[in-house]
Amino acid sequence: MDRLIKKAELLELVSASYPTIWRWMRDGAFPRPVILGPNRVAWRESEVREWLEGLARGGPKPRKARSRPRLRLRGAAAKSAEGGS
């Protein structure tokens, strides 16, 4: 049976912050967790190790997060941001 690892062990194993890992998961570049309960998740150790080995072999690298589009203000909010009344 595959061992499940918690978030703290995952962060130590991968050496990345959780927001970075979350972005990789969102982009499909990192293994998804197993949902154990309403507020509890874990990752299959074998999948995480395979992912790390793929990086070591020069496999696909996680993509850098795309920059977010700038918020365009309209109406009164735009005028107040520009210093208008």
C-alpha cells in the first residue's frame, strides 16, 4: 500500500512553499492530493517521488505562474483612483 504524506512532510520533501505547490496543482503540473476528510488532505508519496524524479531527469518543469491581468476600474472608482472628484 502507498504511504500518504501530510502537508508538512510534503513541503520538506519538495522544498517549495505551499502557495507554489498549489499553483502547480492548479496548472496540472503537480500530483493532486487525496481528500481524507472535510479539512484533511494527503499526497501519495510514490506520486510525489515520481514527480521529483521526473524533474531530476530533466522532465517537464512546473510553469511559472502567469502574471495576473491588471484590474480595470470603471466609473466612480476610476475617478477616485485618478484623483478626480
